[in-house]
Amino acid sequence: MKKILLILAAVFLVTGLSACKGVQEGNKESPPISEKPNDNPKQTDGQDEDPSGESVENPTKDLPNTKTDTIILEGMEEPFQFTLHHSQALGFSTYIVDDMVVEEASSGEGDAMIVFANFAGKRNEDAKVQIFSKSEGTNATIEEQAEFAREVVISNGFEIKQPSDNSPNRFDWSEVEFDISQNGSNYSILGTVSVFQHGDRVYYAIVQYPEDYEEGFIPRVVKMFDDIVWYEAT
């Protein structure tokens, strides 16, 4: 646990916690992250191999590498270009809008995918979503993964805001969920941590962004989760 915590803390330190500058797109409404990553039906043809060597169904084999699709900004659908990204280690593929960039990081204990805002060609390392799961075959429970996520965000200077008993989850598919924040003299970073399960694996997603990025960043994150296609072991 300590080893992988140090690895993920290093990822946060490398990406930095600099204050956000500039003005984000002037969106006036952003949908909540409330769509569960798609539980796509298993395909009957086309197989790949996961990192452990197990045969898995490849439901992405007929998907185009790029596509044009829409995101709702300011209540209107706007067209964007997307690129298909395969996260074999995490067991899914999804489309990433072209004004965001994606990286993967793995150790012997776990795998992560980190997606950063790259609006107008300027990467902002405070606006990102990180999805993590322990390596295949070393699964954590929901409670263990939630505790690990808490340790990661606290170690990187975030405060945790526990939801009230009556407050709804931002993600309706969360098994465990809590909000995070980090405030400086001239910046404010907000976010949500969601712990969820697909098949035998438990994941957490840390979504964080400068406060003035919320209306443009969140719809892109919603779209990324909505486009997830899971691989299925055979």
C-alpha cells in the first residue's frame, strides 16, 4: 500500500498543483457527472489479450480511431473531434476529446489513466481526471479502495468534504463518493472522488479542476465516461 501510494503521489507532484490562470469557456450550465460507464454487451468475435495473458473480448475492433461528436456547452450541442484511447491495463477503451491529453502509468500494484485539459493547446495539470485500479488479480474491496483514494488526495494537499446523509451522489454509479478542495491565495481547485466496481475490479476516479474550469471541463469528463467500452474476459 505504501509503495503504490508513493508512486501515485509522485504522479501528482510531477503534474503539479499550480494556480489556474486565464478564462475558461463561458459556459452557463454543465450537466452533472451522472452517467454510469457503459456496461456494453459482450461481442462474439474479435479477441485481444490482457496484461495477464487472459483472452478478452475486443468490442472496440469495429470502432473508428477518430470520430466527430457533440458536447453540450451553454445548453447547445457543439461538435468536437475525438480519438479512441485503449487502456488495456484498466480493461476499457474510450474516446478522448482532442483538446484533452491522456497518459497511462502502471506499477506492479496498480494501473492508472490520467486525462488532462489541453484547451487551446495549453495543458492544465490542475484540470484532470485520474482513474485507478489495483492490478488484475489483486483486487481491493470498495472500502479499501475508498480509504486508499482518501490517502492519495490528502497526501497531495486536498481537504475532504464528507457529504451529508441526504445529499445525492454526483455520480449515480458511485459506491462511495466524496468531494475534495484545495485553496490557495489566488486559486481554488475543486473535485469529486468516486469509487465504483465493474466485474471483479474496483476503481476510483479523482476528478479535479480549477473552479473557473468547471463548466467546460465537466461536460468533457461526462462524455469520456459515457463513451467507455469495457473489455470482457473469456
